[in-house]
Amino acid sequence: MNYVTPILSRRSLGVALLAGIGTVTAFVAPLAQAAPDSAAPKVSFAFGDFTWMNGQSRQKDFPLAFSKFITTSVYIDTYYAFSTNQPRDNTLVGSATIGRHNEFMINLASVGIQVNYRNVLGNLSVQTGSMLNIVQDLDGTAPRGKNLTMQNLHNIREATVGYHFDKDYGVNVEAGIFMSYIGLESYLLAENWNYHRSLVCDFTPFYFQGVRVQYFPNEKLKIEPWIMNGFQTYGKFNSAPSVGTSIYYRPSESLGFITNVYYGEDTPGIPERKRFHSDQSILGRYYNNPTSSGVTKAAFSINNHVGFQTGGGATADSVYMLGLAAANRVWFNKDKLAFTMRGEFITNPTRYLSPPAAYSASDDQNSLKIGGVTGTFDIMPTDFMAFRFEVMSRKSNVPYFAGPRGTTTAADGFPSSEPFTPDGVKTQTLLTAAINFRM
């Protein structure tokens, strides 16, 4: 999932372009205009304000950009969620966004620092919070061999080093741990129109470890090829590296296109099995009246995913993933309020991509279909803080969500030796209140 790949070239003002926690576009235009014409760098995507886009930072004010060489950042995401199924062990399953019911939680807290000096790029963001367990527990490469442990990398969200070349609108070459490019929505929930990510984005990677090249041929286009270890893995399941590419095209301030492609070996011990995944997104803003005290903006977001596995006994017609998420957002009162409606659907036979869920071994492993609707109301007193209220209802064709008896043990979630079968149900409605802060 594009949980936020930087889309800007980073010449002399690169530090200010990335706050260590997401993509920044609106900040570059004033800086570029302030420099003398002869010294003004070519800055990609600086011709418009893209803070309205789904999966994009909405910040216009950056108080922690202390110098042109070093930028620091802070991100905090807290929530309270209530499932109408009321699982007695307070454990929510089937989502990579949140994991607890009827509790106040720190979902993610992160601090970052980014350095850009004489075209040398460095970025380190550390993290903690309950979302880490949901995301990183899916990485099965750490137990393979020695000298790779989840504990060593658990609290690193991003760690990269690279160099910027002054070619066209910029070329960045970087290596390390990056946020994944696959999907539209961000790893950082504050950047998304809905608090809960869509199903298609929850099913796809949040991070990669490898090397990337970001090429900006002009101010409206980014081409970004990747070589990495695997599909959200720190190591490899087999021997060959994975490859992919991300392309951003924004012909105008009100329209954007994204396409991402991935290819690799991601089944343990079966190197002949290949995984292909792609997603395509369209974002359009069809109304814009920033000074209005009524409706100020209206926009839509469409994210479509297609993937499959072949070889080693798998065929594309039986081992595949198809999904769609479509959202519409309306802003009010000079962008201080917003309401988003989203509809979504996904099918993933064999569940080779699905997050851990409440189904048992006896369930039909060749079938998984989930659909849902989500409504989100945001109160945004500033561009770096939001109070969010959301209702989300999803339905599956198999028991996928946590039921009243829970999914861990027979004793209300505490350790027990009693025989226990997870209580899976086919429907789940979540009521969520959250506060997002990023600066």
C-alpha cells in the first residue's frame, strides 16, 4: 500500500518536503517562490495544493522544520473502538488498522528526523503502539536462519540513506526500510479520508526493505522502480529478490492517477510460486470554493486491486485477489469539517493475503468475500490535528470477525488450559472515536 512514498524531488529544500511521517507537497511552492529565479530548484508537484487527496498529508504548516538541513516530526494516533459483537477478550481480528475493543489505545506514536545536506539524504523514524503487532506479526521471514529478529527492527518505521542527483526535476537513490508504495491509503491513519483503512489496503504491504530510485522527469510525474526482499518482509522467503514500480501522474491540481506493480516469490519453501499484484487509483476534486463557510471542497477516490499467484500448484484462476474501494468526501466550513462515505468489496480465495481472522481450520479455505460501508466525520481545528468519529459495517461469506465468545481462550482472554474454538462471526459493526496529531 502506498503508505506514503515521497513523491517530491529533494534538492536544496528536500528536508522540508518530507516531515519523516508522510508526503508533503503544499510546503514546497512558497519556498520555491521565495528563492531568486536563478537559484530556484525544479520542484516536482509544486504547481498545486494536493493536501485534499486521500492518503496524502494535509499539512500546510510545518513548525518543526527548524532549518533547511534538518526536519523533525511527531505523530500520535489514539482511539477508542466498540464492536457490536462485544468479544469478551477485547480482541478484534480481521483488520490491520486496530486490534482492541472497548479500550482506550495508543495505536501509533512516532518521532522522525530527516537530514538533507549537500544532496545526501537521511531519514530515521521510530515508532511504538498497538498497531505494530498487527502489521509486523505477518512477517514470517524472521525465523528463517539466524541474524534476523523482529525485535531489532520492530520500532523502526523508516530508516533510509541516499543521494539526490540534479537531473531534470530530480533523481533520488535510497536504500533501507521504506513505507510500501502499494495501494492508495497511508500507513499513517491521519492521512486517510477514513480512519479505518479500506480492505484492499489492509491486505497489502505496509513496508519494504530494499533499494528504490525516484525519477521526476517533469513537475507532474514520478517514476519509482524498487528492488526489495519481499511482500512486507524484512528478509526473504526464498532466494530471488522482489521487484516493482510506482508511477504518480498529476496533470492538474484537481486530478491524480497512481499505478503500482509488484512481482516476487512470497511462499515459504516454494520458489517456483510467483506473486503478482497491481493497483490503480484515480482521485478527482470536482468542487473547490476555499473561502465558503458552507461546502468548500468535494472529491472522490477510487482504488482498484488485482493480484494472483502462479506456479507450485497455484493457478491464477484459483489463487487470486480482487478488490475495490470507492470513497466520496465533502469538506465544510473552510475545511474545518469533513464527511466521507466509502463502499468496498474484496475477494481472496485461499486467503493468501488476508490479515489473521477468526475462521477455523474447518472453514472453506477456498472462499473469502467481504463487503462493507464506512462513514467518517472529521473535526479539524488545524491542519495537524483531527477529531474523528466513524461507523463501519462489514459482512463476510465466512466467519471472519470476532464473536461474543472471543478468539483467544475460554477464560475471557486470560491464559487457560481449557479446550477452545475461536468464535467467528460473519458480520461486524465498529464504532470508533480517534484523535490524530502530526507535526
